[in-house]
Amino acid sequence: MAELSKNDEALVDSPDRTGVQPPAAEAKPAGTAGAPVDRGEPILRVRNLVKHFPMTQGILFKKKIGAVKAVDGVSFDLHQGETLGIVGESGCGKSTVAKLLMSLETATSGEVFYKGQDITRLSGRALKAVRRNIQMVFQDPYTSLNPRMTVGDIIGEPFDIHPEVAPKGDRSRRVQELLDVVGLNPEYINRYPHQFSGGQRQRIGIARGLALNPEIIVCDEPVSALDVSVQAQVINLMGKLQDEFDLSYVFIAHDLSIVRHISDRVGVMYLGRMAEIGTDTQIYDHPTHPYTQALLSAVPVPDPESREVRERIILSGDVPSPANPPSGCSFRTRCWKAEDKCATEVPLLAVPERFAGRDTPAAHESACHFAEEKDVVHAA
Ligand SMILES: Nc1ncnc2c1ncn2[C@@H]1O[C@H](COP(=O)(O)OP(=O)(O)OP(=O)(O)O)[C@@H](O)[C@H]1O
Ligand code: SF4
Ligand SMILES: [Mg+2]
């Protein structure tokens, strides 16, 4: 991953990394330019994941009157050492996917395979063992840290559940190492969250996410609440930690430029489903789904000449309610290319037939009956 341009990583450059035991390091594959690289068995395989939240009526006798289809059949793979970005408008189900991956929500149906094992049906000790390897970094560093706990207690809390990672007498040392790894002064161990800036708090959140030496970190809008310059610091830190510990990231965000910067592959979600998924080059330079094309066309273009030639795709109407999504293709009520077939047949997420087997960046998975490339001028 290339460094962001803000040259403010002095804080992060701590030389001593002893004590935090990473999984065996491996060179990150350079699979970002065109066709996907065969990286063997994915570390995470998500298949037809569904989460419907029941809508009920009545106080004593709750009657089910429908369901919010927050996630409605999402599939993707995540490989070791890779970053999969997930983008999409507010309410499309990104955070629900994150919670399902973390087993913080129970899936209505579908599977999440971690190293070949379906973790959606696990409970008790088996679930606890898997959870250690999949950790989360949350959006808001102001609300996700308990204001009454010291930084040492916050970062060391996961050791209460997994004492085998850091026995009681060794915890302070391990927490100080983690502070050092994320570029914070180890002497801050007894400070409280309010004594830190937003960026520093997010570093604390990352240190906590790293405490159990996980293999996968699910990041739900990790920099959205931060100033632009601080975003760059945190993103650079995450890239550095990924290389160092061979971490795999699921990186959820609104900002298409940030997602492109950090991701090897990108999935675009719409109303609980994956509209399109591919390498960053495929999605940003060769999008074939009308929704992705519209999203990209809305990214501001600073260059006045490019701005003049670009075509902005304005989507009509609002995002439909996930409690009552349109039949067939859920994007059809806003799609300028919609035809009769779009109302009756759900488009599957697959490489479109016309591109299948061809050596073209358009040959990636797209859930559209009429997927085709369109030149979109954008600055993401
Ligand atoms: N516990 C819940 N009960 C009922 N509905 C829920 C619940 N959690 C989420 N939803 C609904 O599911 C849909 C998806 O929500 P989710 O938070 O996953 O979206 P999101 O893509 O993360 O949005 P944002 O970008 O605003 O964070 C929304 O319509 C939301 O209101
Ligand atoms: S399937 Fe139809 S409605 Fe859906 S994105 Fe493609 S053209 Fe538009
Ligand atoms: Mg969210």
C-alpha cells in the first residue's frame, strides 16, 4: 500500500516491536492492477449472508409484521494479507455485515467460513476461540472508548477473556508494547480517553484490536469521524501494521478515495446486496454496474478541464426502504437502464457472460443483467 501524502508518521515510527507475536509474515501479493491473482484458499469466505431484522407490532403479544432486509444475500472472499473495501450509501447494510462477521449479530441464513469452518453456527468455547482471530475497529473513537477506564484497561480488557495471550503479571508490559506499536507513548498507559485527540483515540482503538494478535480486522468507518490530515495518519498506520503483521482487513467506508487507497479489492453494496466486486482498478476504472458508475460520477473532480468533460449521473428518487425492496434488481427504481427483465429477475453477482473468459478488466463480478463499461471521469 502506498503512503498517503501527509508526511506525519514520525509518531508511528517506533523501532521496538518485541512481544506482540504476529503470524508469520509473507510478502503482500501485488494483485491490484488487473485480473485477480490466485491466492489460494481465502481466509474468510462469505456465502449468501442474510440478516433480516423482524418488525413487530404490539406490546404484550408481539406480532411480526415484516422484516428489515438489512443484508440480503452477500457473498465475498477475503485473502490473507489483503484489504477488501466495502462502500455504499448509508443504510445499505455495511455495519450489519461487519457485525455478522464478528458474530455480534446472528445470521438469518448464509455462512461465514473462517479457514474453512462455518462460524455462524458456533457457540461457547469454539466461538470464543475464533473471535480471538477476528477483531473490530469502530467508527467513532469518542464513543467507542469507555471514558471511565484508563487506556491501559481499555487496551488490556481483551486479556480478561483470553488470559492465555497475556498472563496477569505481564499485561502492563504488553499494553505498553501495543501503545508503542500504534505510535503512542507507552507512558500514557494510565491516562484517560479524554486526554487524547481524535486520531490518538483511534490509535488506542487499533491497539485494542491488535491485543489478541488477530489475523483479520473488520474496520467499520475507522477514519470517518477524523479530520482529513489525521485520516491520512491513521490510514498509513493501518497499512504499516498490515505489512508488519500480515493482517487481512475488511475496510468499510463512505469515502471512495480512501477505500481505493487502502484496498486491494472493493465491493459496492446497494440495499443489502453486493452490486459489483473486483480489484480497485476494475471497480474504479472499469465499473460495469450502473450504481457504481453513478457513485463514481458523484466524486468531486478538482481539475477544471476534467470537470467540463465529465458526465455526472444523477440518480432519481431515494433509496427504497430495506423493509420493502423492489422486486428483481433492487436498483431498478433508480436505474436509467432498467428494462422489464429487471423487475422480474434478480441479477446474480457473476462475471457477465459477454466478458467471461476475456482478458479485460471488465471481466469481474457485477450484479446487472446489462453490465457494460462506461467511461466515468472521477478523482477517486
Ligand atoms: N438492530 C436493528 N434492528 C432493526 N433494523 C436495523 C438494525 N440494525 C440495522 N438496521 C437497519 O438495517 C439497515 C442497514 O443498517 P446498517 O447499519 O448495516 O447500514 P450501514 O450501511 O452501515 O449505514 P451507515 O453508512 O449509515 O453506517 C438500515 O435500514 C438499518 O436501519
Ligand atoms: S439489472 Fe437492470 S435495473 Fe439492475 S442495474 Fe442492471 S440495468 Fe439497472
Ligand atoms: Mg454503518
